[in-house]
Amino acid sequence: MSATTESKSVKKVGSVAKKQQPVRLYVKGAFLGYARSQRTQHTTKHLIAIDGVKSTKETAFYMGKRVAYIYRAKTAVKGSHYRVTWGRIARPHGNNGVCIAYFRTNLPPKAMGATVRVMLYPSRV
């Protein structure tokens, strides 16, 4: 096989062709709950814990990044049972690497503890 006929997604290792994984453009995170104060909880401020982020300084990279909460619905829309709610990382919360995110529509309480995807775009580099 010449280099021009070989597929870009298949990498030849020895005599066996091995398929490469696509590039992942997100980091996993978790929706912890809503920001709370002495008497109320602010349901527009969502606390997001990002995997591998343990301090306020490390959260600076994620400021302005988009967040996706993906869930499965019973009824299909346009042939898909999956829906997504988009948000954005706004600022750090505390000293342990938790961030506050704002979503276009507030996440339901059922989503507490669920996984979210923190996209690696838009880039500020």
C-alpha cells in the first residue's frame, strides 16, 4: 500500500492495522449543585468540578470555556433521543478548583452529580 491510498484514520503497526481514536475536545466535569448563601440557593449559578483541577490558579485556563450537559430524553427530536444544554464557565468558587457556570436554561436538580463536558474552546492561547 502506498501512503496516498492508506486511510488517515488507520495507523499501520507491524502487520496489523490499528484504528486511532478521534481527538477528544472536552474534559469531564461534574455538576455539584447550586451556589448557596445563608438563606437561599442561587439556581442560576451552577457549581462545576473539573477533573484534574485542584486549585484556583488551575481554573484560570477554563474561564470562558463552554460547558455541555448532555442527557437522554424519552421522545426523539430529529431522530435523536439526546439533548444538550449549553453553558459557560464564569469564575472560580472557593480554593479547591470548583467553578461557577451559567447555563442558557437552568439545570434541573435531577442533574446534580451528573457528568458535564467542559469543552476546550474557545481558546485564549
